[in-house]
Amino acid sequence: MSCLVFIGLLVESIGLVAHARYLNTEQGEGAAAHYIQWTTFGNTYLARNVSLVLGLLISAVFFIWAPTGISAALIGIAAGLGMIIMLLVGRALFYILVVPTTMPGAFFWKNKGFEEHARDIGLAEMPQVGVVPDLH
């Protein structure tokens, strides 16, 4: 199982590195969001990446040297919780920083203009948008 976890985290880390390199050469909404991620949310971004590397190291150690007993269970539980938190932080960063292409220069998170725009064009009817539709 640790081998599969390692492969999954490795693929995710390669994807994140490739995406960051691409956004550093790009201009537009994605590059703007990446810049804000590095500056305003830099510590959160760094913590997420450090957690990813720690997850990679722990899964590699478990694959090479399979500990047994209660210590292995505790390490596995701690690593699993750490990876879940890392994934949730990654999703939160995405939803906080994504720039809506329907409203260039705007952000989704706590944006009253986007909320009104989503209601006007029907996006609010989709639950994944996170905007409460007009109820009256």
C-alpha cells in the first residue's frame, strides 16, 4: 500500500512542479492567482508542499523498511492525517485563488460581485460553485 501512496504523491508533486513552472512563464488569470499564492498565501503554499514531501518520504520509508506494531500504526495514522490536511489545503488554495474567467480581475472567494454575476448567469444553480441562489 505504501508503494501506491508513494506513486500517487509522486505524480501529484510532479504535476504541481510542472504547473508552477508553466504559470511562472504565463500571463493571465492563472499567473495572477499563482503570484498571489506565492505572496499572500506563501506560508500556506509552502506548508502544503512540505507536507507533500514529508508524505513522500514517509511512504518511501514504509515501502523500504516496513515497521510493525503500534509505532507503525501511529506513524501511518499521523502520515495519513497529514496527507488529508495537505490535500484539503491544496483544494482551499484553489478555491480561494482561482480567478473566474467570466469576470477577469476578480476572485471567487468572498467576492460579492462574483456572487451577483453567478446568480445572474445561472452559475449559482450549480452546488459546486458555492454561491447560494436567490431563494425568492
